[in-house]
Amino acid sequence: MHSHSMSGVGAFTVPSCRPLLLLFLFIASLFFGMPEALAHAVAEGDKGFIQESSGVMLLPFIYMGAKHMMTGYDHLLFLFGVIFFLYRLKDVGLYVTLFAVGHSVTLLLGVLTEISISSYVIDAIIGFSVVYKALDNLGAFQRWLGYQPNTKVATLVFGLLHGFGLATKIQEYEISPDGLIPNLLAFNVGVEIGQLLALSSILILMGYWRRTASFWRHAYAANVAMMSAGFLLMGYQLVGLFVSA
């Protein structure tokens, strides 16, 4: 089977409404129960540490970067969508590398150049990336537009946007200029370590699931649930934007 996410769309079995409703309710309860995670919030203890730190502190920043990614549900949902129909490790590696490159570039660029974008807007776009990837997996663009957008380019672009989300949040914590670049690089290394750990867990679970008969029965429902989660993420952030305005 080709590694492209669209390769298996024709094998979907559309499930009944009841399982979809249960999946939707589960995702809703999960995400609305974790408002801090949705907003890319850094724990108060970490926030205080960042503001009070001065000089090069590689290991603490690596730890905080890994911790952020492991609890970044929007990032992980997008990665889940990216690898959903990827079976070969080299394909997984390519897409994850594109995402990581984009994520790393804008994380460093955003902080070092002090590019400021509303965290609500960026996080709403990240929610949209989850919706986009779910629709891609469902074959919607092929049906609606008559052609398939380049998934590699889309992964890189959304990686860039995800990185701006993290950069925007980090700027709020006024990291000391003393040791800024090494600490940012360490934080980014931690983010990538966290991403690899999370991705490894996802791949192991996906490997077991793909070997069962239920994978193709529930692939449609899983992507609809992922799309619903993306819309919830978007709605949460847009409401926050209007309330804060």
C-alpha cells in the first residue's frame, strides 16, 4: 500500500451515528476539561523558573521543552493525523522531519525577532490544522476540489505555524537575554525529544490497531472525531479571542 494518507480512503466503512456521537462527546469532555493545555500554557512553576533564570541552563530547558510537547494535545493530534495512513518508517520520518523543521525554525525566529502574534489566533490556526489533516485523511479535498493538495508542503507549513504558537507563548515569559540562544536551542531539543517519545507511543498503538479487523471499520470514525476535536480547539480559542477583546 502506498504511504500517502489518501491511499486507503476508499476502504472506509461509514459507521452508525451512535459511535460517532460517543466519540464526539468523549473528545469534547477531554478537551474542555484541559483548558490550560489547549492554550499552550506553561505551568506556573515553569513560568516562574523561566522568568527568574539567567545564564545557560540546558537540562532544565530541555526538560521543559519535552514536557510541553508531551502535554501539547493539539500538536499530538496533528501528528496523529499525519501518520494515520503512513506505514513505512521512512515515510513517517520524512513527514515528522518536515514538521520538526518548520516547528524549529519559527520557534527560534519568533522569539529572537520578537514577532508577536495573538496566541488565540495562532492556536485557532493550529486547531484548523487538525481539521485540515482529518479532511485530508477522509479524502475530502479530492472529492471537493478534484485534486490532492501536496501533503508534504502542508505538513511543513503547519509545522511553521505550530512553531509560532510556541514562540508566541514563550515571549510572554520574558526569558533573560543572558544565555538566551543556548536555552532556546535546548528548549527546542526538548520539544523534539518530547515529540519523538509521544510519536513512538502513537506508532506502537497504531501498529497494534492496524493489525486488527477494526482498523478500517473505525478509521472513518477516528478521523471524524479528530476533526471534531480540531473544531473544538478552534472554537475555544476564538471565544477566548473575542472575550479578551
